[in-house]
Amino acid sequence: MKEIELIATSTFGLEAVVKREVQNLGYDNISVENGKINFTGGISAIPKANLWLRTADRVLLKLGEFKVISFEELFEQTKSLPWENWITKDAKFTVVGKSVNSKLYSVPDCQSIVKKAVVEKLKTIYNTEWFEETGPSYTIQVSILKDIATLTIDTSGEGLHKRGYRETALEAPLKETLAAAMIQLSFWKKDRILVDTFCGSGTIPIEAAMMGKNIAPGLQRNFVSEEWPQIGEKLWKEERVNALKAIDQDVNLKIYAYDIDEKAIEIAKNNAFEAGVDDCIDFTVKDVRKLDFNGEYGVIISNPPYGERLGDEEKVKKLYSIMGQKFNRLNTWSKYILTSFEEFEKYYKKKADKKRKLYNGRLKVNYYQYFGSRPPKN
């Protein structure tokens, strides 16, 4: 099969991070739009991207893109696409959709038209009036933005943040993809100390340990496209074997995770065990006020409570004031704090060197970055 077009979808604000990941996988025909990183590759790009992308939300297979201002155009253009190259005669498929600033604004109608067009095309190709729908699953997405329709098939199934290691979590957990992005946007490298002072269910230290050991984030889960005959079991197996061989079992990581909640630490330990990195992280029940930061040029990356969890704004203000008193003394350390609390800098008593707007699910958050001294070159 010739090269295929893929889209790695992204949370708003993380497009550059996802693009860098795609480039690191060896793909260079890349273009970036809001929430989308477009790239091309061989058929092996589907398992490879799904297994390795840490900060993307999904990997979509692009079937076509065209301007559309009427339902008739949507039907005919959709019908003309090569659905038979992917959707088998016994397939079961659904259609999801979205429409923004477009003449075709009724999403249910767009979904219905696309479904009908695909069925009519497959009827002609397979010379049948009836489909059993007992085979592999496909989810088609029709996305219309400013009258431009993009037709894709989801290759991931569940979102890529579902790593498979987080069996238990606390309320309002940090998404794994966002935690990975926070680490990639920091100065942390695997030879430096990393501290999470509010580790919760352990997402940040676990994602860092997986990066440090070079563990593919999708190694422990399944993907919907594993059922697709066009890719085949052999290719998926090859990519998984390559990912297993790439794991660095000898790396010595210095990752420390703290939380005042004993239950949270137990959950975090279990999640780290499921992720295969429990030997890389030192989990301790401890109040942030009692923490000692040993060593130089360390990195703090934390997602502290910010009101939604505590339900008490005064407690949040006091906590951020304590953090400022503790962290601002660490001149050689870099600090990275994620919170939705808009007055964080006021109570932390220091303006961030850089502030980045991100989203944790639908919640808008800010990523406050404080840069410490760079370690001397060896």
C-alpha cells in the first residue's frame, strides 16, 4: 500500500509538542493546524504512532478533505472516497461528527448523510444489499470547519491517554497525555532529580519514569485498528517487539513523589507497579511544608490542588503562599506548576518566567514555569 495520510489530534496548546514527537518517530512530511498534526507514512505508521505518541489524543486515518456547502455535495464527495480500501464487507461502523462555523451545522444530519454515502459505496463495491456487521470495528468522523469537511477513520479506539496502568485514580485526575506534555515542556532530563510535591495518583512521576526508561506509552493496551486486516497481526507484533527492545532497563532515575494523603500514595504505588516503573520512583507520605530538597539543579513538576478539589479558596491561597516560601529559595531548581487558579502568582509571590495556557479535559489551566540555573556542562 502507498503512503497514507494520518492526523495526530492534540489538546489546544500542545500542537508543537505533538509535532516534535511525530518528528522524533521519523516522519517529516508534517503540517500543523489547530488541534491537528498531519503527517504521512507507510502502513506501519498506524501501530507505531499509536504505541509511541505520549501527548497526542488520537491517531486518525485521513480519507479525504473537500469544500462542502450542501448535503448533496457531502453525499457525493463522501461516496467518491475509497472506503473499500479499509472497511471490510463484514465490518461494523459508526459515524461521529462535529461542525464549526459552517453552512452544514446540523451534526446529526451530517452523520446520517455520511453513513448513507459510505453504505451506498460499499453496496456497489461488494455487490450486496445486506451487511452482517460481525467483523472489525471502524469509527468514521466527519469534521466540518468553515465549510471544509475532513473525513477520517479513528485508528486508536479509546483515547491515547488511556495507558492501561491507571486502574485507580483520585477525583479529577490529571490526564496522562497532559502530564507527559508538562514533562516535555520542562528542563527535566533523565539524569536530573525530579520531584512531584502533590503526586496524587502518581501520573506525573509515572509518565516521567516511562520516558526515562523509554517505555512506549501504548505498550500495555489494545487499539481498535489491531482488528483491521489491512494492517495485520504480524505488523502490530513487530512494532510491539521493537518497543520492548527499546526499553532501557539499566537507567538510574532519581524521581521522588510526595503527597499528604496516605491513600493517594498507595494508589500511586499500585499504578507505578502496573506501569512497570515502581522501582524507579520513591513514593512518600509527606506534607509540602516538611519537604527537604536535596541536591542541585533539580526539577519540580506539580499539579497542586486548585479549588475544584479543596472547595476552599482560602486554603488554596495559603497553600500557594507556602509553596512560594519553600520553592523560591531553590535558585538552581526549575519549578513547573499547573493550576486553574488565576491569582497563583500573587500568592506564590513570584511572577513566572513563562506562562502557558493549556487544558486538562475541558478545564482551562495555566502552566507556570520558573527556570533555575542551568547545570554546568560536563
